[in-house]
Amino acid sequence: MSVIETRRHQLFPVLNAGQIDTAKRFASALAREFTPREIVYEVAAPDAPVWLVLKGSIDVVRRDGLNHEAPITSLLPGQFSGESSQLAGAATLASARAGPEGCIALPLDTAHVHALMIGSAEVGEIMMRAFILRRVALIEEGDAGAILVGKAGTKDLVRLQGFLGRNGYPYTVLDAFDDTKGRAVIERLGVLPDELPLMACPNGTILKRPTNVEVGAWIAATLVNPRYWEYWNSGLAFKASFVGGQQICPVVGEATSGHTRMLRTPLANSRQRQKANRSR
């Protein structure tokens, strides 16, 4: 059974009145009203806030690199959007639109989510668990993230699968020769056999036979906030973000020279200070 089936109550928890009042104190702006079916955020939207639904509903949808959509859930009052990407200020892997009657929702940007997790252990634990489980569900269910198109079992395709898997990035594989959808993709794009495998990204970008460095650079440039990565010594080296000592935005590239350094978020630094103060 899938995570969505066995742990749905933790994936999409409903905050009670007291927990909602606590979250309101950490909002990054006033509540916003969305008209019916209005876009709340799109796939790969940079710095999309977490939205706490106060009235109405928000329909959340996952989308893959071929622009295929599949529903995830409808968030009702007391529920919130987001997954672990947004803990690092990264872009979203899903899209959301207001429900058939519209909605009123409260935004919490990355900094305010961090502050909430420090200020309220109860609400912070609920949100952290939900964010992590949602990323697991996206990987498990498919229909989100990248589409890999190539010949099953080939060295380059297996390499890309391993690279994306190690970095917790969801993907789906289509066989370019034995799968009807896979053949349709390469025929539509006019791709030659020596250009395989392809990586179709959620924003429409097509990478032909990409290296790990190229895939890592694309992920960093489009999904990770630019403050978390940089180039050193003419080679790619990516920073990683940590929350509470737990890596939630893994190193997504490989350094050809120099050293990969780690960047800790304000939340992690705050918890380090709290531990230091308790030990005095």
C-alpha cells in the first residue's frame, strides 16, 4: 500500500482552531482571496509560500515533464500546501488552484515557516512530517517531476535514474522502443538514437543525453533558491540546506574541483544555539 493510502491523515493533517491561531501569528502577509479556479501557484514557481486554507478549498495537482496532470488532493480549511522543497526556499513540484467556490488562504513564506517551527513545536512537527511524507508520496506515485525517455537498462539511463533517486527527485521512465508513449515522445521531438536518454523537465525543458552535472545544474537553477548554490574553481559545487540537522535539500551536483560546502538554514542555526544554551 502507498504512503497516501496508509498515512493520509499525516500527509494532509487538519489543524484545529488553536493551531490555526498559532499559525496566523507567523503569516508573512494578510490572507488572500482567490476566485474559483484561480491559480495559486504553478509547478516550479520560485519561492511559493505555504498556504493555510481558511475558507473554501485548494486543489493540488502534480505535473510531469510531458505536461500530464494528476490530482493529489483538495485542501480544506485548516489544511496547508507545500512539501519539503519549500523548506529550503525552493520551487514547487506541484501546482495548485482555488476550488470551485474559490478560497481564502494565509501565506507563510520560507522564513516564516522556519519561525513557526521554532515558535511552536506542536505545529512545526505536524508541518515537517507532512512535508517529508508528501515528497515521499510524489516519488512513490510518479506523475511528477522529470520524465526520462531511453532504452531500458542502458548505462546512461540507469545513471540518470540513480542520480535523481539519490537526490530525492521524482521521475518516471518511458522506454523509447517498447513503450507507446516513449516512442511518441521521440517521434514528436525528432530525437536521434544517439541523443538518448532524454530528460523532460516539468517546466518544458528537454535535456538530451545529459551528464549528471547538467542535470544537477538544471535542478539547482530551477528548483533550488540561488542562494544555496554557486560555482567554484570552474567546477560545479552545490550547497545543501539543513533543517534541524536533517538534510532536506540534498547536494544535487557533483564538483569537478574544489569542495562542496554545506549551508545551514536559520532554523538549524537557531536549534544549535538552543542546544548550546541548554548545555551551559
